[in-house]
Amino acid sequence: MLITKIAAKNFKTYKELELDLSVIDEKPIVLIGGINNGGKTTLFDAIYYALYGIVIKDAEHFKRLVNASVPIKDDTKIELTIDFKGKVLSSDYFYKIKRVYALNTQKQPVESVTLNFNGDTFTYGTATPFAERTKSEAEVNKIIKSNLPKELSKYFLFDAMKSGDLLKEDYLSRVIKENIENVMGFNKYIQLGDATVKLKEKYITDSIAIHEEREEYTKLLLKKAETEALINENEEKKKKLLGFSIDNKELYLKAKDGKNLEQEYKEQIQYLDSKLTVLKDKEIEFISSTEKFINDIEIQAFLPKLIDSIHEELELIVSKTNTSDNGEKFTGAQLDFITQQVILYLKENNHINQENELLESEIKKYITNNQTKKGNNDTFDYLSDDELSTIKTLLNNSSINNFNLLNQTKKSYENEITQLPTLLKDLNQAKSHLTKEDNSIIDEYEKNEEELKDLKAAITNLELANVKTCNDLSRYDISEDEIPNPKLELLKKLEPLFEIISDKLLVSKKQRIEETMLEDLNTTLVAYAGQIERVELSEKLNNLSFKIYHKAGNEIYLEELNAASKQIIVQVLLKALHQFGDYNPPVMIDTVMGYLSEDSRASLLENYFPKLSHQTILFSTDTEIRKDIDLPKIEEFISKKYTLIRDKVSQTTEVTEGYFNN
């Protein structure tokens, strides 16, 4: 995939934007500079939203997305267009996606999407009938997904400052496992393996002849399911305890050193209060939207359905009445003019001697009666002008059924509301610290560590119990003297196959991933530059681990590294995934230097960015990539350079060529 152009109109800080992002093979970098709050992140968002769309909640949300210098009118629109090139069966195809957002007459946000795929056009919008929209939207999403699925975009379109956040929920090995399974296409084999196990269990249940054995087998299956559910439940608890441990480790160490933590707790309370306020505001907004939908349900649902049902009849009435009216009836002014001309003609030709008001009245009456006779073919002449106007209004009705958007918002809110008990617990806990001794965090942290230890032991015991249950289940295979089920026999052979395939694929890429990461880490991880002996990736996908070893033989523990080192490790991992994964997207990085030190910056510029991808779009301030020190290091690899210029008066951003006048 190669992005060639991005265009935006009326979007946030951009009133008009059209930017060429194409690159050549030897120069894969596009460098976009700008000061803080100068429009870099907005441009980043424009590229993301052009690919995947914007979910606009309401009119207020729409107004916040419109450029501040654009007055909101009935015809105000946000337009995002992106051109890119992708491969289909080794051939290049050109794509152009245009997304338009506006407010309809009911002040509800609507969307229109057009995709030109090498000359074939797909179009859909909010007003498109549901079945047609679903089909077209699925086609568009399939085309985008073949180039870069939305769920994988966070690994290739990301903020370097936040890349370390991928490590906060758990250790790096978990992140690597998730990335490798998704980006390298192993997930499909895992899913096939799980489906095979489930189907095999069903066939075995169906084939057990003896009732008692079937019951025992069913009990074992139930026990296995319950044990696995407990394991999953404990894993969730472990994740929460681990999160508490990671989030509070710094406070714990400060408390152990005898430092006063009052300010930290106050900041934590302020942060939690703000999150709770956001959740409460979302609840109020959702309730308000639901009530508005219910109050307007006739307009949003019933009336459009009615109009759709009788649409052809309404169009017939309008066409008939328009035809009968067209040129057949004179207006009052026209009738007066014609009458005056007839009387003038009669006078000039001496047919009458003087004006006659009675004659004028008779002429008008004759013309009116005559055209009424001509109009008798109109089968709808019984309809009044007001009724005809109402019919025309119904045909032009553009009411949108917002149920799908409302339902999507509900699901999103339900996911967020699950955080509420944890947030309230954390808030009460933080408030309690203000009235306790500062060393209370020590007791809580150590208690949490003890619970984490016990939970890990419990998970291990449950996994051992599950292995025993699986062994007991294996005794219920069909005996040789019974007629075998060919499907069951095939499933028994298939069950280990998918795991073997996944492991073989991992092994085939393992060495290259290790070698690539080893080389990149030795050149970019400045704290250990040239001192890493090996990178070790396990060979089993279901028990994937990742370790780094020093030349002295010691393991370098990933969780003990600082934020800058974690950022580099994640970016090195992403480069390896990009190189050996199933997809070939561009890489787009905002806040490129993140937490990096002077030495790390130089290493990244010289050894990382030029080799990262066939197209790398960097968003930087002049303090991150400095034009006199850093720019010369990557100058030969840059195809395009731009600078974003912010106009504070008009609140717009203009794009100029060059990097800060360089």
C-alpha cells in the first residue's frame, strides 16, 4: 500500500488542503514539520479518518470537527479524500476514497462514501436503503482491509510518545504474541484449531453408545468448560492486580523512602473525577439522544417507511399534476394581459366603438371556462394546492433513521461503563489515603503482590487440573470394533495440524525476526548499543515468550527498562512485523522522538527511519528533527518535505514546501 495524496476541506484547522505524499523507492520518507498545535495531529487524523471514516455523534460533535473559520450553514460539509496504490495478485491497483459529512434538515449528521477502485465505483450513504448500504459498505471495507485492516492500524499509524503504552497492561511478550498472531496471519489457524476441537467433542458425544458413558463424558466436558472459565476469570483478575502493581509501583517506592504522597493522591483524585464526569456526561447525552429518537420516531422511522411504500404513487400524482398545469392555465396577470390585447384588437379594427367592461368580463370568463375544460383529463384535480405541496414535501423528505448509530453508541457506552466499579474503587481508595498515614500504600501494594502471587499459583493449579480432565476425555475415543465415524477420524488428524502449521510458520520466520530485531536493537537501543548478544523468540505460538540477552549472558528484563527504551523496543518490533508480516502498509508516526535522548535520536535517524518502510510519513516539530543537526542525517532518504504554518487569527493551517524554510 502506498498513499499518494490526501485532501481535506473544512476539517478542523484545514479549510482547504491537498497534499502529495507519493515517494520513490530510494527515498521512502515524507517529512512534515510544524510547531506544537500547528495542525500535525489534525493531518494525521485526516489520513486515518479518510481510510476508516468518522463516527459523528451529533450536531455539536460535527461543529467541533469543522474548521473554526468556516461559518456553520445548512450546506456546510466536511470532505476527506485519500488516494493510494495497492497490490492485488502482484498487480498495482489505484484507489480513491472520498468521505463527505454534513447535517441534514433535522440537524442530524449524515455520511456519504465513494470508492473508486481502478475505475469501478462503490457509493453508499446514510440515506441509502439498509440492504444496499450494507452490501456496498462491506465491499468498501473489504477493499480497505486487504490493504490495512483497521484493527492493525495502531501498529503502523501511531504516536511514538504513546508507543510505550502498549506495555502498560502487561509485559512486552504479551504484546509481541498479540502482534504476531494478528499481523502475521496466524490467527486463522488458531481459530480453525479451536473449531476442530469443538466439532470433535460434538462427534464424540454423539457417538458414545452407552448412556452412562455419555453422561460421564458430558460431565467432563462441563468440568473442562468450567475450569477454562475459571482460568479466564482469574486471568482477568490477574490483569487488574498486575495493572495496580504497575500503576502504583512508583508510589510504593516513594512511600518506602518516606516521601509525602499527598500531592500525588490529589492529582490521582482529580484524574479519576474527570473520568467519572466524562462517563456521566456520556450517560446524559445517550439518554437525551434516546428520548429524542423516541419522540421523533414517527419522522425518523415510520414516515420514511410509509413514503417508501407509496413512493411510486406519490411520484405519479406529482408528474400528472405537473403535466396538466404546464402551460394549460393562465395566471391572473396573464389573463388580464390577454384580455386587454383582444379588446385593443377589436377597437383598432372597428369591431367595437369604446371600452366595454361587460365585454372584458365575458372574455375572461370564456378563456377561464375553456382552459378548465381542457384540464378535465387531470384525474387528481380534486387535490388542493396545499395537498399537492405536502405530497412534494414528502417525496423530498430526507429523514434518517438513527437507530443504528444509537445502537452503536449504546454498545460503546456499555463497554465503557464496565470501568465504573473500578474507577469508583480507585477514587475511594485515593481519597482514603488523604486521611491515612502515607505508608498505607505500602500495605496495599504488598497485599496486592501477595494476592497476585496466590492468583498465579491458582491459575497454574487450574491449568494442571484441566490437563487431567483433557486426558480423561481422551479415553472416550471410539473403540476399534465399532463402526468409525469418518468425520471424527478426520478431525482427530486435523486437531494437531493447525497448531503444527502455526508453529512451523513461526519457526520459519523466527530466525529472521530475531536477526532483524538484534541488528536494530544493537544500533538503536543506545543504552545497550552493541552489547546485546541475542534476541530469543520461543518456537511455540501457544506459549510465546520474548527475551533479550546481554553479551555477559544475563537477561535484560524488559519491564525494568525506561520509557525511552520501551519506545525503541516497540518500534523495532513494529519494523520486524512490517518486514515479515502479511501486510505492506506505509508507516505514519506522530511525535517521532517521543522520550528519546540525544544519542537515541541520532541512532533512530541514521539506522531506523530510512529502513522502516517503503513509505514512512513523519510528523515532527523543529525541536524533534532539528534542521541543522538532524535533517542532514536523513536528507538523502526524503522524497517530500512540508511545513505546516498556523494562522492564529483565522485559525487555519497552510502547507508550504520545505522543512522550516529548508
